[in-house]
Amino acid sequence: MVDVRHETIPARPKFALGAKETEKLIAISSPLILLLLWEVLARVGIIDQRFFPAPLRIFWVMAGMFAQGELWTHIAISLQRLAVGLVIGGVPALVLGVIMGLNRKIYAFFDPVISATYPIPKSSILPLALLIFGLGEASKVFMVAIGVFYPMVINAATGVRGINQIYLDVGKNYGANARQVFMKIALPGAMPVILTGVRLGIGMGLVLIAIAEMVGAKSGLGYMIWAAWETFAVEQMYVGLFCIAIIGFLLNLCINQVEKLLVPWRRR
């Protein structure tokens, strides 16, 4: 007689968190723990509040600036410059990167130029941008565009070159023209790497727009930070820095949602 034993798997408690929920909780708690530690160290006097004011003081100043409408204006102007620069720098980078990935001769032509100019610190180009475009909006947008261009073109070319050659061969065997290969094979196949380039480009764009607004601007988060430094309004300086960090975080969340829609097969 065969003794068959049925083992029952204990049900997970209702209050238990899954892997994704745990990761989200960790992602939310890590900056909160850092801010709490900062607050405690500032309150007990371990760190100098003249240079590192307590986060609650910073958020109180931020709330006041939001209520007055001043902060909304600076954020809106910086986001507008970032958006225009992202389009001007990102669209050509995407097209050129995909074409470079598809065509070896075009890749051989542009790759040395990109490799030689990419290491140049983008902030060092600001004086040249001001000389060419002046103190107006064009110089700020140009700085964002040049910062967005390189991560996107490099990632787009790398992503296309990483596509298995068999997919491109199948498309050609079925008579796909250049446009169809671009839209149906190269672009979707390289999309995960392209979105990584977009994420890096936005981060670089935020850095450069803040730098560009510190010189020759009368609005924007970078200008606000620089004006606060000139008057030693330390809390307002941190308000600008916190706003840039929050904007970067929210834009990264948006890209993650776009990635889930465009690249549903990629594991997260």
C-alpha cells in the first residue's frame, strides 16, 4: 500500500508584502531615512545649520515659496527649457543613433567624432554658447540639447547594434524597405537601451539647465539657487536643489511607465 502524503503550502499572511511591494517600500523609505537622519543631526547640533539647515526648515520655506507663486514660476520656466532642449537634442540623436546602428559606413563616419567630443565637459561649453547665442533662451536650450544628444545617440546606436542580425535579415528577405526596418525592427528592438539613454539625457539636461540659468538668466531654478547664494539665503538654495531632485525623480517614474507600455516584455 502506497502512503501518499499531501503537503499543504501555508498561505501567505494577508499582511505580508510581495517582492515588488517590498522593493517599493525600500525605495520610498531610503530617502525618508536620510532626511530623518539629517534632521536629527541638525537638531542636536552635530552639523552646522548655517550650511546644512534642517529639512523641516527647508520644506517650510518651500511651502511659503509655493504659496507666493514664486517657486511655481521658476519650475515652469526650467521645465519648459528642459522640454524644448530634449526635443531639439533628442530627436536628431534618436534618428542618427538608429541609422548608425543599421549602417556600418555611417557608424564608421560619425563614431570617431562622437567619441572625441563626448568627453568634453558640457559645462565648459557654456561660455561658447553664450558667445554664439547670447543671454537669451537659445543658449539655455542649446545646453540642454547638447547634454541630451550624446547619451541618446550612443545608446540608440548601441541598442540597434545589439539586435540579433537574424531579425534584420528576415525583414530584408520579406522585402521590408528602409523605413519599415527602421520603424518595425530597429526602433522596437533597441527601445530598452534607447529609454536608458533618455533617462540619462534627462538627468544631464537637468544638470546643465541649472548651470546655464546661473549665468545670464533672470528666472528658473538655477537662477533661484544662484540668487539665494548671493544673499546667503541657504534655505532657498536647498529648496532649488530639492526641486531639481524631485523633478528628476518624477521624470524617472514617468519614463518607467512609458517603458512598461513600450517594452512590456522587459522584466522589472
